[in-house]
Amino acid sequence: MALIVQKYGGTSVGTPERIKHVAQRVARYVAQGHKLVVVVSAMSGETNRLIALAKEVAANPAPRELDVMVSTGEQVSIALVSMALMQLGLKARSYTGAQVRILTDSAYTKARILNIDQGNIRADLDAGFVVVVAGFQGIDEGGNITTLGRGGSDTTGVALAAALGADECQIYTDVDGVYTTDPRIVPDARRLKTITFEEMLEMASLGSKVLQIRSVEFAGKYRVRLRVLSSFEEDTEGTLITFEDDANMEKAVISGIACNRDEAKITLLGVPDRPGIAYQILGPIGDANIDVDMIVQNVSHDGLTDFSFTVHRNDYLKAMEILKAVDAHVKSRGMVGDDKIAKVSVVGVGMRSHAGIASTAFRALAEEGINIQMISTSEIKISIVIDEKYTELAVRVLHKVFGLEQPV
């Protein structure tokens, strides 16, 4: 018998029929003797509908009131899932984040979990109930409803698994695991049996939409055994996300190729090469809560250097406006931007012990005539900025050169 936390996303509970399917799956686990905590998202499309409704009333809704509103989507889901479980003869009880007392900070729309009161959940589990918890939401010290940001239900599931010491946290979604790359780009992409937390963190941060990055961070920090499974397929083992030393890892040097089209590049040409120039440029960007990703500063010539960095495409125009004011003091030779770029990344813990990964990737791209604009590396990742129009070609080429296809 195991204690399992299962999280179901919006597509998994998108219709009454799918909710009944979820209930049937949960019932099978209960029949095997397991204790279940089920975390659910709002029904597919509901959160977007609520946000759109709010914006019809107020162009910039107050964050506190927006959290009160959008949290209702999960409240509907937990009630429906509990009803479906009861129809199958199971004991079930639903809880909002506030009823559990998932304590968060007060950063409305992007709150972080501080603590979870386990008392009610443990009592219900011991009494034979399936506990159904609303994902994506919590409550702050002042009793205000908060939400955890997009994808926050994953974080709720992992946090509950950590707090309860669950044997496994299962994330059910519309894919059957983590793939070597996006199967829509490379049809013969391979599902991974296992992937390390480090690799999954890189994949999530680089554009893989399978898991929300904060949930992976949480799982890694608290050593939660995490598995990605499909809501729509039976008897699949999915992908286990674990530690490098905890599993019989697959022997591939590279685990996956990630891509992200939500990038934009900004370059200040001929800025003075002096101490503090990087802060002078990027300080105002950070003050505006704009995340900077890749940074490249060229070799100085005649006391001047070119300074390039990337931001999320949604922040591109805002960043350009900020830099116009900054440039009045920096006095560069000009500023150029490009919002038609993409980042393609090669990820794998095997890079630690294998040389030549970068040169293999660069050669493969060169042979296809793909120009590299920027390069960033870490211990287990190489990221390359290219023209957006070459994104899919680059992914396919790198996927092939590192032997990630399905075996014939």
C-alpha cells in the first residue's frame, strides 16, 4: 500500500465524461489498497474565461480580486470529481486551498507556498477518504485567497506530496511522458523512461511545457518521486523524474532537445567598456521585473564593446523603451533589437563526462547553413540563439545527430 498524490490538469477534467474517467482511474488505485490525494486544475479553458470576464469589467483588475475570481475554477472541479468518486461508491471529500490551509505569501497571482497544514488530510486518509484538493491556490496570513501562477496546480501536487511524505507524485496530462523533443516537430521523438531533475529543470526552463518549472524545483528540493503520465492512456509507465544516483539511467549522453520561440534579442552597440556598465544597462531592466536570459559582451576595441541579451518576447517592447532612457546616459553607438529569434538547447547530464558535444552541435548546424547568433552553456546544457525560421530544422538536425530517434 502506498500514499500517492495524483494531479490532473485542465484537459483531464475538461468534460463530465473525462471527470468520470478520472474517478474510475482513482477507484482502481484505491482498489489496490493505496491512499489517494487528488489535486485538480480548473476545467480546460475556464481560467482563461474568468480572466477575460474580469478584463471586460476592469482593464487592469486588482490582483487580490482577480485571485478571488480565478480560484473558483478549481472549486468547481474538486466538487465534480468528488461527486464522481461518490457515484462509484468511494468516500471522497473536497478541499479548497484555504480549507487545507496551504499557506502562501501575499504575492497575488504568483504566490509561493510557505507551509501546508496536513491535519485534515491525514485524518481523512486514515478514515478511508479520497481527498480531492484544489490546485493553483492557497491563503495568506491575512486570510486572503492567493493563486500560484500559471501551471500552479503542478506545484500544489508536488508540495502536498512533499508535506505528506508521499511515495509518489503522479502528474497526469495530455501527453504520456517527457520526450526527447517536441513530437510535433520530430515525429519519431522518443519517450524517456527516466530523466534527472537537473535535466527536467533545464527542459522546463527552455521551453518544454510538460511540467511547470516551479514544481520541478520543489520536487528536486524535497526529493519527491515524480512521474508524468497520460490521462488518456492506460497501463503506461510514463516518465520518472528522479536523481542521477537513484535510478538506472538511460545511457544516452544527451537526453533531449528543447526549443523556445518566445525570445527576443537586444543589442547596444559600442558601449563604453568600463566597470559597472553591465549593471547600468541591466539594472533598470531588472527593476522593471523583466527576466534576462542569455548575455553576451564582445571583446573590447578602442574602449568600446557590444552588449547583447535576450528577454521574453512579451517584454521586448517594454525593455526597448527602458533602454532608450538608459542609453541617454550610456551613450552607445546605437541600439538594435530582434523579436524573430528562437533558442534551441541540447540537454544532458552526460555532458559532464563527454567531450565534443558543443562541436558536434555546431558542425551539424553549420552543415545546414544555420547561423548561430548567441551561445550560452552550463554543466549540462548548451543553448543557441538562431533565426526563428530555422527552429524546426535545427531541432530535427540536433535530434538526429545525437541519436535520439526511436530505435528501428
